Amino acid sequence: MDKKFSIKDIAYIGMAVALIETCKMALAFLPNIELTSLWLVMFTLLMGWKALIIVPIFVAIEASLYGPHVWVIMYLYVWPLLIILSHTFRKNTNVLFWALLSGFFGLFFGALCTPAQVIFFTKPDTFNAALKAGFAWWVAGIPYDVVHAIGNFSIMLVLYTPIQFAVNKLETISH
């Protein structure tokens, strides 16, 4: 794998960030329904490890739009985890596999975000209280994680094949 970023890589990164941000804004009215997971998986399958650069650019744009908060820290480790998982299983072409992976990622999104919540809000000598608060925060969000899981599963199930077809066509044309 070439470790340098080509012009094509830079174009893909720009398209990825634009697609993710546009889709996020378009679906903002739906709680926990997003295409970010789908696009990060698809761009990882297209670009490999280079897709990791998408996350800090996306997060920087989000922070500039909505202001920084603890979610910035969460996004900087949770979204790369999805890229790592996607890269690990990149040879798998089964749409059900990707739908399940995306669904489980949505289901555990709140749990994955909890450590940052605990660390960010822990004061000296309050770690046990912060753990309890973090656990309560995660449990309170489980209904949203379930919606996130169903949305991710459904979106991936419906869109994986046509997007993969388009990506393959794009790669054929660009060679």
C-alpha cells in the first residue's frame, strides 16, 4: 500500500467529508439516524487506512459548526474504531455482515462514548461517582442506541450493494 496521499486520495477525502456532513445535516431532524457509519465503512473499503484522515476533518467541521464539547473527544476515538473494524474485515463482501456490523456499532455507540463522558466529568476524588453517572448516562441512552442500531442496520442493508457497485465502477473508470 502506498503511504503517500495521491491527488485521487485527497479528492476522495474531500468527497467523503462533504458527503458525511451533507447527510448528517439532511438527517439531523431524525434522532440517531445517520449515514456517517455507512460512509466511513464505504470509504474505508475504498481507501483502506487512509480513510482515518476523514475523521479529524469531519470532527473539526462539526466542532466549528456546533462548538466543541465532550462529543469531539468521543468522535475522535469512536469513529476511527469503525474504520479499524471495517479495515479488518474489508475482504468480506456479504451485505448482511456489513449490516450487522453497522447495527452493532450503533447499538454500542453510547457504551463506546461513556468513557469520555466519565473522564471529562470526573473531578478529583469523584471517580466512583463519575463511573455511576457515566453508567446512568449510558443506560438512559439505550433507547437511542437501539434506534441507532436499527437505522444503521437498515441503511447498510439497503445501500451497501448499490454504493459498492458505484465505487467499483468509479475505481474501474479512474484507472
